Amino acid sequence: MKIVWLGRIGFSEGLKYQADALEHCDRTGEETLFLLEHEPVYTIGRRLDKSSLGNSAYLPHPVFEINRGGQATYHGPGQLVGYPILDLKKRGKDLHVYLRRLENAVIHLVESFGVGASYCDGKTGVWVGDRKIASIGIGVRRWITMHGFALNVASDLTGFLSITPCGLTGVRMTSLSLELGREIALEEVRDRAAAVLAGEFAEAAVGEGVISD
């Protein structure tokens, strides 16, 4: 798996990186994990019910409708986003198993900072008690994955206040910094994320290596 840090980029740019890497993976089999921050943006899956966005005309940031599951979420500075571009044809073509593995990797990442994290029955993402610390939404084309996870790192979560995150009324969002009571550098989380995700998905394909970039 090639691991690439993109820094802070716009959402459209992130979509292009993913599309290009997906085509490359389809041709060559080379897989990529993109780690990045986004400029402030709201995203939502392609669905008729968009009530979680509220009145989108009054949102403070742009909205993108994308090919992933789920309701509205927010991406912005202080949040680590991960886009694994992985070939599920060599992983059993099972979206449910892939989703659980991705959640498991993010749980391990959060726990590496001394914060207890877990699944929540019937809800995707990663939770600390009744507080949601990471959102997960995946899409596939030709059994190659795109989109992925968004882990809240910084304490400023005001971007979520204008929507109903993940369509869950009353949900409490949290972050690593809020749980630890101190600001955590995104770069520290990025470096741990690269190791944790590479380890999680290297197990799934015999002979798969890790390349840092």
C-alpha cells in the first residue's frame, strides 16, 4: 500500500486524487492510502432524504453530494481524513467486512492515544461512549474502494453545528483533543494512522507491502 500525505486540499481536488488512484489500481493493482485535511465542506450520500443538511442554502460552507452511503457530515481543518483506495476483489468482495475492518483500524488509532473507543450497534463510525469521534462512509467502483473515514482531532467542532451529523438527532460529536483535554497535533495522528491502517489492511492480502511517500 502506498501512503500519501496530501496536506490541506479542497474537496474537488480530493475527489480527483481518488478517481486517478482508482483507475491506476484497476490497471496495475497498486493500492493507495491518502491522508489529508479538507478545506471546510459538507458532504452527503446520494439519497432522496437530505434533511440532515437542514436548509442547505444557509450553510456556511459548500455541499457535495457523493457516491457513499450515509447522511450529512462536515470536513474541515483539524480533522484527519483517510481515503483508502483498495481492491476488494482480493478481499472477498464483501463491503460489510471492509467497513468493519476500517472501523476497527480507526478504533485502534483512537485507543493508541489512551482514549477508549468502540462500535455502536446499528450505527456506523467510531464512538467514545455516547459521543461520535469519527465518521465513516465508503463507496466502490469496480470493487475498488474510495472515500473512507474522518477522525476529529482538534477541539473546534463548530462546523457540525449547522447540520444534523449523520442524520442522528441529538448526537454529540467529540474529538481526540476534547477527550484528552489538550490540543493534539494533526501530524502526530497522521503518522500513527499510516502505521495502523497499513497494518490492518496488509493482513488482508498476502504479500502486500507498505511504501511511505
